[in-house]
Amino acid sequence: MELKSKIEMAEKRRRELVNRLLAEGTDSWRLFHGVAEGHPGLTIDKYGPLILAQSFRKPLTESEIAFLTERYGDFLVYNHRGAKRERFAFHQPETVALEAVTARELGLEYHIEARHRGIDPYLFLDLRCGRRWLRDQVKGRTVLNVFAYTCGLGVVAASSGASEVWNVDFSASALEVGRQNFVKNGLPLEPHRFLQEDYFAAIWQLSGIGVKGKRARRSFRKLSARRFDLVLLDPPARAKGSFHTVDLVNDYQSVFKPALLCCAPGGTILATNNVGSVEREEFAEVLLRCAEKAGRPLRALQWLVPDEDFPSFDGQPPLKVALCEVG
């Protein structure tokens, strides 16, 4: 089946979902999820007027790019997530498509750029289910949003009445977009915080573990231990940092344990794992075992599932979102 037919079928499958999203104040969703819809390695996302196509394996052919250009018009941008020198080499978009646009989700607005110094879009659409859950949980509560990136979860928390939101990320440029998102939605920057720091340097201090040994000689911002009502933990699959390596396949415990220790009794951790090879049952076992060993056993463990614009073969999408109620 040619790409045109596959995309048309995907659009038909989404009609009911799109109506629900529009009613929620959302104009951004995945148009085509290639791995489950017949073209592995290709995704097409809609962010307001922008159509962002990305390939993850081999680049699209000239004829495929021409078809997407004809179908989506001047607001199409195609990026290939290969070597850095190749990333933007295959498609020269119209000037208007490279200007910043505003995407809307659940009545909130987000700053989006199709091309920037990083490789990931400024808003991960599969985590919409987490943002939808969060807006009903945070009123009057304190929130620690780690691996905050452009503060999508932080915007939802602040707009829904959180008393204080800490957004922690190592990237200064991502946090600056996060500040723009706060301003765009009329949210005050204080008492909320935007902390540029390595995750482990920050979380070890906030949890009371502390930065010890040779790592303590490195430069980092000094923080006092404290607990939060909600901890939002959305780490990358793998990242090598100055203090420790994030590895969601082999060592989720090192990320999760200090987050547990930062969570107030009766609080909740929203914990994600986006590695497709890690099954949900395996992820649950890691979370439950880690909580027991840390002396903070979980009272409950529930799951959120991405919306239907992220279909999967077995009903278990690669992004696993666990709601961990901490004892």
C-alpha cells in the first residue's frame, strides 16, 4: 500500500478522537504513527498550523517528500533524525513554516519551532494523557517537575492551581522556552522555579541523599532537602551526565529512588519509561521493588495510556506512564 493510502486510513481512524480533542481545546495531535500504521520510521505531527514530519531510520524519498508537500502545503517541515549534518538537508520548507507557531492543548498554549538546536519537538504529544490527568490533581499542591524540558507538565500544574512548581532541567534553552510557555499562558514566573541543573545533582540534594565523594567537588547549585506532593518524572531513554548516567533499560532505580525520597507521604509520582523494549509488567516490577527497598512502598500503581493517535499492535504503546502513590 502506498503512503498516500496509509495516511488517509490513519486520518479516518482519528476522526472521533479529533472531535474530542477539539472540544478539549486541542489543535495538536499525531496524524500518522508509522510504526503501527504501515510505514515504520515515519511520524507526522500537527502542532496548530505546523505539520512536522520526521523519519527515524532512512530518509524519505524525493517522491514521498513531494507527496507530503502537496498534501500539507506551506506549513510542512520534514526533518530526518539521522546524523546532525543530515537533519535538515532533505527538505527546504517555506519561510512561514520555520517561524514559531502556537500549539494548543487542553486549552493551554505552547511555543513550537519546527527546527531548533535540539532534535526533539518542544512538546511530546504522547504525554497528553499525563497532562490531562495532572490538571485535576494539583490544586494547592507542590510539584517537582524533573527532566522538565520545555515545562509542558509544569505549565499544566501552574495553570491548574499548584501552589509551587519547580521545573528542573539541564538545558538552559529548553527552560527558556518553558518560561515563554508560562508567559504565553499568563502564568506568573514566581513562586515557581526554573532550575538549570543536572538531574542527579538536584535530586540527590532535594531527597537528602546528598552529593558525595568525588562528585561533590564538581560545580552545582546548593539545595536543601525537601518533599513535594507530586513528582513528575519523564526522563530520556539514555543520557550521560556529569554526575550519573540515565539508563531506563538497565538502571531505572537510580532515577526513581531519589524521586521517591522527594515525595511526601500520600503523594504521587508520575513516572514514565519510553523504551519500547521494556514491557509494562517489567517496568512495574522495577518500580515496586525499588520502592520497597527504599522504605517507601507504593500504596497503589495505576497506568495512563496515550490517546488513540499513538496506536500500538498490542495495546501497550512504547510510552508507559505509571502513577505511583507513595506511602
